[in-house]
Amino acid sequence: MTIASSPRLLALHGVRLRGRAEAEVVAEYMGADPRSIRDELEALEAQGHVEHRPGRFAGFSLTPAGRAEGERLLAAEIDEHGLRPHFEATYGEFLAYNRQLLTVCSMWQLREVAGTTMPNDHSDRDHDQAVLDALDSLDHHVRPVLAALCDGLARFAGHETRLRYALDRVLAGEHDWLTKPMFPSYHSCWFELHEDLLATLGRERTTEGSP
């Protein structure tokens, strides 16, 4: 049975994953009702769990108290529903693919020429096509892992959708969608999925592989 997270958890966790963001952005990212997320964020602001800043980069951000409250809710959610063993096992599978994605991204950014590793200028079409084929294969094999995450918690469906969209853009020839930073590229979406898993299980990225 897929569990729907509470609006309070979605609000706090959405701000954590998005960084500073307005309520509508958090709601869209988490697949939640915009009004319920705005109401939650306003209540959380009154409680000192988030703060809203105006200006060019306006939005809500977590306070230390809000991060702690979000972590409490995340732990309570998977423990109350008996999902921790499921997520621990699925996360172990994810880490194997995480290492593969690191290799794919490295191959896209670097290539070996006459025994020397140098930045990939994308002049070698065979090399680039091999990278794209490896990404497509990786994505195909990781899909059952994503499905297992979605079977546990409904909020993981957004990660699956974003990864599929980024992959489609990459395979259509829009290669910024592979590794471009500060952009919803495949690598960026994968990084956010990894962060969600770490937060859900109460782990730190410093002890795990990246992205």
C-alpha cells in the first residue's frame, strides 16, 4: 500500500529539497495541493520552523528547528508504517546504480585521448553516443527501484517523473539535460532523489557516495 505523506511533512520536506522556494513551487515539486502547502508553511513560519524572505530570491527556507522537525516527521512516517526495512533494502539497490551514474557523468565530462584524460569537447561522436547509451541502459535498469520507492511513499513519484522527462530531453539531443548544474538535468534530479532517500533514512551524504 502506498502511503500519502501529511501536508506538514510535504511542506517541510519540500522546502528542504528545493532550498528557498515559494509555496507554489514547493507544492508543485511535492505533487501537493498549493493551498494546503501555503497554509502549512504559514503555520510553520509562526512556529519558527521556516522563515520567508522577500526580494529577488524570495521564498521559504528551513530554520534549524524546522530541519529537526522535518527529520522527526520523516523518521516517524516510515517507522509507523513499517517501511524502514523496505526503504533500507531499496536504498541498497539504489547505491549500486548511483555508482554507475557517477561513471556515466564522468564519461560525459571527460574522455581519454592518447592515454591522457582531458575535458570532453564532444567532438568524438562515438564516445558521446556510448555515454548516452549507457545512461539509457542505466535508467531502464533503475526503474524497478523507483517503482519500489513509489510503492512505499507516494511522494517519490515526482522524482520518477522528473528523471523520465530529463532523460527524454537528453535522448532528443538536448544535452544540457544530462549534467548541467542549477538546472533540472538528469544529474540534478538524481541528486535530489538521493537527498530524499538520505533524509528519509536519517543518513548523511558525507558517509555515502555522491551524487
